[in-house]
Amino acid sequence: MPEGGGGSFFHDRRTGRWASDVVHEVIPAAVRRFGVDGSRVAIGGTSMGGFGALDIARLWPGRFCAVGAHSPAIFESARSRMAGSFDSARDFARHDLLSLHPSYGRTPVWVDVGTHDRFRAADVRFARELGLPAHVWPGTHGSHYWKSHMGQYLRFYADALARCRR
């Protein structure tokens, strides 16, 4: 589980090749360390990690058995982005999940968000535009919300990995 700090948003940018590092360094290191099947990998994250998981799966189509985004930090516009989340409006446009309309093919995608989460409108819009259910549960944008749904997350990943044939 890589830690991107407050400025990665897990996309390649001036401060680092965050997405590329996840795919080319973090995942292979985890495969080696735990001796798991590197052809059957799921990716997911919370907040900016959820955004990053969606963006990474978009950029590496067919690479993952599942992608989960838990309260993903999806911004509705370049103007609404949080300071430091993108290098510029141009950087935002290269990773604007709402405008890019990514296709994940047959990869199972999970999106959830709390009823009082500041990203709720964009997260629900993103899921609906993909034809996915948006799991909206009571809660805010924080660790208490994510911990309370960890069982559902793990079931999603376990089921997707069990069905995955690469």
C-alpha cells in the first residue's frame, strides 16, 4: 500500500511518476514479497488513492482484475480542484475522469462514497456515467467511514480476484 503523501494524487506529474511507480515498482515488489500471482492484481484506494486507482486502471487497460474507489477524490472541474492536487489546469485535463469518460472494459469497478462527503456529487456522476451502481452510505470523507465498510471492500476484491482469469 503505497503512501503518496498529500501531493501525489497517484498520477504522473512534476513531483514524481506516481502512477508509473505503482504499476512498475510497487506492484512487482508486492508480488515478489508475498509470492502471489502477478497476473491477477486488483487496485484500489481511498480518497486520492481511489482517484489514482481509477486513473491507473484507465491508463493500463486490462491490467487489473478489479478496481475499487472508496470516496475517490474526483473533482467536477479544474476550478474546483484542491490546491496541490494537480500541477495545472492542463494536468487536470489529462486526468479528468468526468470528461475523459474512461472505459474499464470487463474489469469490475466499485465506487462508494458517504452521504456527507464533499466528493459525493462527482463520484455518483462518475459511477452513473459508467453505468455502475454508486454505493452511497451514511458517512463523511474519512477513516471511520472506510473502516466501517472494509468488509464490503474485501468481499468485492476477493470475488473479483476469484473470477479473474488472465
